[in-house]
Amino acid sequence: MPKVGANGWVLLTADKRIRYNFLEKQALKEHAVREFVFASGNMSGEDMGAVLELAIPKMRRLARKLEPPFVAAITRKGEVYLRWPKG
């Protein structure tokens, strides 16, 4: 995660449990990571690609608006919402 945060990249994952793991959450904080996670764990790669097409503009807006670290979810319909930290 160090390179992700240091380079201003975003982390895209299907692992919804990262925000609950203490060490992983600490790494998100320490390295100022912007994480986007697919809310549904049973999407195919093709489904994820289609959802990303819808979600990318919303992801960009959120990433510009919020300072890292944060975790946001991407739904099957391409919606994006903040999961952590709750404001």
C-alpha cells in the first residue's frame, strides 16, 4: 500500500474485509490510501468492467472531494458511496 498512497493512486479491490482488519486499516491510514471496493463479492470480471464504466466519474469526484484515507463502495448499479470513515 505504500506506493499506492505515495503516488496518489487508488486501490480497487473486491476484498470488502480490509476496512475491518486492524492492520490493514492502519496501513490505509498510514499511507493515505483511497480505496474503492466492489460491494458485491460475486461479480464476474465482465460485470466489474461494466460497473466501472458507470462508476468511474463518481469515483473521480469522490477522490477529488475527500482527503485520504477513505474506503468507498461500488454497487452493482455503478453507484459509489463512502463506507469509512463515516462523517
